[in-house]
Amino acid sequence: MAAAARLAARARPLSRPNPGVGALIVAEGRVVARGWTQAGGRPHAEAVALAGLSPQVLACATLYVTLEPCAHQSERGPACADLICAAKPARVVIGQLDPDPRTAGQGIARLEAAGIAVTLLGDPASAASLAGFLTRQRARRPWVTLKLAMSLDGCIALADGTSQWITGEAARAHVHAHRARHDAILVGGGTWRSDSPRLDVRLPGLEARSPQRVVLTRGAAPEGTLALPAPDAIEGLEGVQYLYVEGGAQTAAAFLAADLVDEIHLYTAPILIGDGLRALGPLGLAPLAAAHGRWHLSERRQLGSDVFAAYLRTR
């Protein structure tokens, strides 16, 4: 199932508005087919994996899929539960139940009614690969990643606002790779006015993956962007499952204070700035105990001279 979850990563973010799903089929101890949701949401992962396999192979095969096969009809293609019922694999192992009320257990029921053995795992790797879709379904908003690049003493710029560059080339390339995996990228109005950031992807071959640009401002939207008046307005970002927030300090603090950040990407450069601009504005935490137990480390790696760490919100 972990391998299927890794396949699902290939679908992100091109599968929008559909979730990025991964599937693989195992027969006689070996993987015989793989699939993930294609660009635009069709075909689904299961359809890709099932294509071309003979009934003889499928009769002894297990299909592993990160999300419950869809049960609802669509003008764009058949329900995956029906495709699987017609293919008749011996067993289907599902990572996560689909919270979409159009499926929500109906896919499993349809498979079992066709005589196919079904196992539902509640698999953490599958949940992580579906974080944007699950958050959109359950909380009615996108999964929010806050990116911070700062010095050892917690500054994001010199006192005069100079911030290029805090981190090195490897860390900046890593940021662009993550931009390419998000549906939209957001900065505050102050950052937009002072820095005129491009907010695009500048990695060779991935330029077309540049996310939709969003500015947090109560004024008019700058050309080529969408404007949001407040952090909780992210609910209105139609089709956006993954939102990347890049700052500045007041915007980052506003999202944190509203408890809308699900993941923090922290890039720390081995430099000291001293009297510089802080990475965050006030969060309104009181007492100090309220700051503990909110975040846990999920990843850490060296990027040139800089250190990258990812923290997940403990909910």
C-alpha cells in the first residue's frame, strides 16, 4: 500500500479536481500493473492499472488502491467499482474510505456484492497521499502548507527588508519542486507590493506546473492573481486541494493564528542576522503551554548548507 501511495504522488496536482489516487495489482507474488489518476482526473488509477490484464491473471490477483473505488456515474467515464466488478480480481485492498457522499462505502458494498473479497485498512500512507482531497471533503478547505525560509536566529530578511537570498540554490530548487505540487500559492499584499514575487516554477521541464497565484488583500486583485480578504476565505478557492503559503510574516501569523496550517516547511540557513525582520508576527498564544504539542516532525534533510524540516499539525 505504501508503494501505491507513492504512485499517487505522480498524479499531484494534475489530477485536479479529482483526488490523486494510486493503484497496483499483484499476482503470484509480483506486481503486474500500476496506475495513477491521469491529468484532468481521468482515467482513474484503477482503470489504468486494469487495462490490458487478462481474466486469467486477474482471477488470482489483488488490487491495492489508496482510495475506495468510486461508485457514482460520470459523463467522463464509468464508475471504478463497476470496472473492478467486471474485471473480477480475487481481492481488493483499500487504503482509505472515500468521504464523498456519492461513494462513501457504496464502492465497497458493490465489490462485495460481486463476490470480491475486500479489505479496508485505514492506511496512514494512503491518507497522507490524499491529504488535500480528504481535507477538502471534511473541512471544506484545501490542505495548507506554510513555507518559511529563515536564519538561525529566526529572521527572514535584514532590517531594511533585503531577503534575497536567505537560503542557497539547493533549498530554492526544493521550494520550486514543492510549488509544482500545489494547486495555488499565496502571499500577503505587503509582500506582493514590496517584492513583486513571480510565484512560479522555474525548474526545467516543470514551468507549466506553476500554481494559481493568490494574494491576501482586502483591495483589488493584482493582475494575474486572485484576491482573498482573510485566511478563512480559502474555502472559496474552487478546485484547490493544496495551497502553498509563502508569506510574509503577518500573513504566516494570520494563518497560524486561525489554525489553518496543516504543514510547515521550514528552511534554515546557517547565518545570523540579528536586528532583522522576524519570520512570524504575533500568534496570540497564551499561556506558553498552548504552544506545545501542536506540531510533530515528519521529515528532515540537508539541502546544501541549509536544513529542511517538515512539521505536521497534531490534530
